[in-house]
Amino acid sequence: MRLKEESIWKKLNNAGRDPVDPNWLAEVYSVKLDQGLRMALAEKLGLMGSKSWPILKRLIHKEGIQPELIYAAGLCHQHEAKYWLLTQLEGTKGQDEQLNVLKALACWGGRHSYSLN
């Protein structure tokens, strides 16, 4: 796994010269990867805007709701992602999970009348 992670990091680090495809990001993403690498993949994907939300939905369905995927949903700035995050806020039980969702919603600004239980 370590060799695979090194090659993924190398490709991410060269993304300025050689842009990465959002489908490739989803293909290499795995919950078995190092947390930092998963966050970097999700961040790169989230910053791809409208191209990323359909891919993020597939990843969430495949890998489950992960903190880095919640973060990416906020970064993509898609209205459907915002509504998905709001539904997650209502259905999430733990404070850590709620905080992750609130942080992801922060990119939309404004106020949310919600308190952590």
C-alpha cells in the first residue's frame, strides 16, 4: 500500500503541470489510505466544483460518509451538495460528525439555527 500511496502523492504534487482527472481521484480514493492522503484527494476533488459533486455522491455511496468527503461536499459549492449537507446535519448523532458538517456548510456563509446536542 505504501508504494501506491507514494505514487498518488507524486501525481497530486504534479497536478499543477499535469492536471488530474476527477474520475482518477475517485478511482484511487479508498478509506484504507492514510488519512492525510484521503483528505488531499477529497480536497482536490471538491475544488473541481460542478464536475465533482456527481463523483462525490458515488464515492459517498461506495465508501460511506467520511469526514473528508463531507469537507469536499462543502468545497464544491453545489446547491445539491448544500442540501445534502443540511440533511446530514439533521441525521447525524455525534458532535464530531455534526461539527464536520457545520464546517463544510461554512463556505455558504450566513446563519444556521442549529445547536449541537
